[in-house]
Amino acid sequence: MIEVSRVQTFLRNKRILAVIAGLTILLFGIGNLPWQLDDYDQAKQAFTSFEMIKEGHWFYQQTPHERVATKPPLMGWISAALFAMTRSWQLAWRLPSLLAAIALAILLFRCAGSAYGSIAGLVVLSSFGLNLLSPRLATLVRTDMPLALVIFLIGLLIWEKIRRQEEWKPRDRIYLFALLTIAMLIKGPIVYAFLLPGIAVFQWRYGKARPESARRGEGAPLYGAWSGWWPWIASLAVFLLWVSGGILFQPGFFDEVVMREFLGRFGETIHRPQPLYFYLPHLLHKFAPWSLLLIAIVILDLASRRWRIGAAFRKMSPDTFWLLCWSLCGLIVMSLIPSKRVDRIFPVIPPLCLLLAAQVGRRVICSHGSVSRASTSVDSDLTDHPPSPDYSEAGRLVARKNLATRIYCLAAVALPVSILFTGGYVTWKVITGYRDHRDALAIFGRDVRREAETRRWRYEVVSARDEGLLLYLQKLHYIEPDRAVTEWNAGNLDALVASSEKARGLMPQLRGAILGQLRLSERPKEQGTSYVLITR
């Protein structure tokens, strides 16, 4: 058997930690190269801040195809502020998600390290950074990573209250209200789905806290999972105020946002429904190998207890039980919603990482071979076995040491596997992205814009399917073909950008028009339409 001290030394090596931290930041930064806005509704999200700056629509925006934008405006405000500081749209759109990802990694590392030790800190950092979801979302122009950060901060506040057995103070409730309001203004009441079911299960398990008796050492301990109703209701009121304004003052808001975007998620007619089990296989795959490690720890733990599941739950510490409720209840509730997409389940990843760190970090094997029992959790105490001649205290100590050794070895194996798995996947995505010219439309738009600035062209974009084209050309609206012909022949336009298909119909109607040197050559169907520049 591998000497456990060697495994611990490997997992505690500061150079290993530095390599993982550096690799995590690197993968976060390059995960979406070459940068473009042509998938995952990135153009819709990017267009909100662009419209804020260009037209001053700070509360309600439209999509590039002039439909009502369905998300609250907070992320647009942040991107608009970053553009005012950096004058770069790429930084303004992608920096919020990248900073949120780095902040999540740091928070997870500090929390796990302080609560469960240095090995747990390495495990939590590795599991969060080295999976298929985190690097993908770290620079994607979407709200998923910032939303996951805010939800994690709320769950972390509850976790700290449970660990310290503190009651909620007015300052804590104000902090919770602020975080809930931020989450509401990022993506609406979806924050409830990730937190309230877990809180309800936790409260059902431990019952209502009794502060006075807890301070006297009597009765139920004070676990502090529930803060009271007002932060949740007040934050919802802020969101409903924004919704009410949209219904009253924004045409089409009720149909697009309330009926289609929100209520439509619970039906099977508007959005494409997915089966109940949709998230589970995706989570097992995209969180691998850490999902497999977590399952392996559960199996080893229950086997060491002779599969006494009830005893395992009874000995689980409240803070570990909260992590379990937080992650699993969020997964279950999101699975019950018919409309599903893999990135929407990302907020359960941080608590799963912390849960994994708790399972690994509570097994602290001392230098003389004993196992620390500082915590009465499911993962460190085997004393629920009935006493027998063959299961003495020495036997229990050996069993605990053997269990901890197996788990440390599995964690040590998962680390290089995750590096190869995630690093290889990200590298492959980046290489194929450049090889297949995934950013061809972005380069075309940039070249057209530079040529127009040099020649001082007045130009427009003929209506097209690609939502990102407007942003690449920094235009707010498409122009219809009939109007394009009218404006061109009246001498009000010097250039037009159109799809190859529409250009063939437009050219005979445009006086003195020629095809310019800049054009986006034929692309595979999965990459979209080809475009040309029409000049005089």
C-alpha cells in the first residue's frame, strides 16, 4: 500500500498548489478563444450594454433583432461602466465573468482551507478550476458566472452561520437583502430555486432554532439557516418593481418576458423541454473526474459503515448537511423545470466543490498514524459500529486510517487526470477554433469597420440572421433591403454589408454598386451565413 505520508506530502506541496492556481487562471482566460459572439446568446447579452451606451436605454433594452431583452439590466450596467473605464468592448463584456470566476476560486480556496485544511483547499481549487464548465463560462458573455458568485456568497453566509451557530443579526439580513437584490437584477427569481429548497430541507431536519435555550446550553443548538422572510420578500419587491415598469412602459414586455421567458419555462410548448434526468449525466460528465471522486467517497464511506445510511446521516455535521442540501436540492428543483440547458445548473458546482473538500479534508492523518476526530461528520467517525471482539478501538483506528488513505490516493489520482482532461479539452477547443476560423465573422466586421473609418464611409447593415454582426460593425439597427435600395440610390450610403444571398438580389437595383475586396467567404452551415461588402 502507498505510504499515506507521501500522498499527504504530495497534496500539501505548495508548488502543486501554485501550478493548479496558475493553470486555472490560464484556462479561465483562454477557454473561449478565439473570442466571438455567435453562440450561447452572447450577442443578446452584449447588446444590452452597447445599447445603454449608444442610446441611453438604461432599464429596458432590445435584442439585435429588436425584440425585448428578457434579462434585468445589472450586468449591462456593469459592462457599460467597464467600457467607460477601458474603452474596450471585449474587456467590458468578458471581464465581469472572468473576475467572478477568479473570485469564486479564491473564496472556495480560503473557505475550504480555513475550515478543513490545506489538502481540502487544493481539492476545492482543483475541482472548481479543472472541470469542463468553469473554463467555458469564465469569459463567456453571459450572466451564469456572476450569478453563481452571488448565489455562492448567499450560501456561504448561511454556511458560516451554521458552522458558528450564530443567530442572524440586522446587519446580516441587510447583507443578505443586498445579495438577493443583486441576484434578482442579474437573472430574476431563479436564485430561489438554488437556495430556498435547501433551506427548507435543512430546517426540516434540524427544526426551528431556539436562541435563548442554545445560549444556556439547553435544547436545540442554534444553526442559523433561516434569516427570516423580509430579505427575500424585499428583494423580490425590487425585481417586481422593474417588471411592473416594463409592463407599463415597454411594448411587448409582458409577452416576451413574463409569458415567454418566465412562465414559458414551466411549460412544454414555447421552450424545448428536456427529460427529468437531463442534468445528471451532463453534471457527471462535465464535473468529471471530481463527480466520480465524490461518488467514490460516498461508496467507500457507506461500505465502511456496513451501508447504514441512517447512521451516516445522523452523524453528519450540520455544516456538511447544509452543503448537501444546497447542492442536491438545487439540482433536483432545476431538473423539475422542463426547459433546461447545461449552463443553467452551474451554480450547484461551487457548493459541490466545497462538499467534496469537506469529505476529503476532515480525514486528517497525523504523523504518528492516528486519525483526527475533531469533527463528528459522516466522513470522519466510524464509532457507530456496535462493539465486538473483532472491532476494538485499535481496529476502528486502522479502519479509519485505511479509509482516509484510499480517499487521499483517489484525490491524488484525480488531480493529474483533471489536468489532462480539462487542459486537453480546452486546448482542443482553442486549436479547432482558430483552425476552423470560428471568429471569421468577428474579423470581417472589424475589417469593414476599419475600412469605413479610413474612407469615411456612410454604411449600413442589411437585415441578417447573425445577431453578433451588428456588434462587430458597431451598429444599433439593421436596415431592410427596400430601404437600403432607396437610401443607396439617393446617395445617402457609400457601402452596404449584406449576406451573399441578399447581395445577389440587391446588386441589380443599386446604381454604380460593386463588390468590395472585403468579404466573408463561404462558411460551413454550422458557422452561419457568408457576407460581402458592397461599395460604389
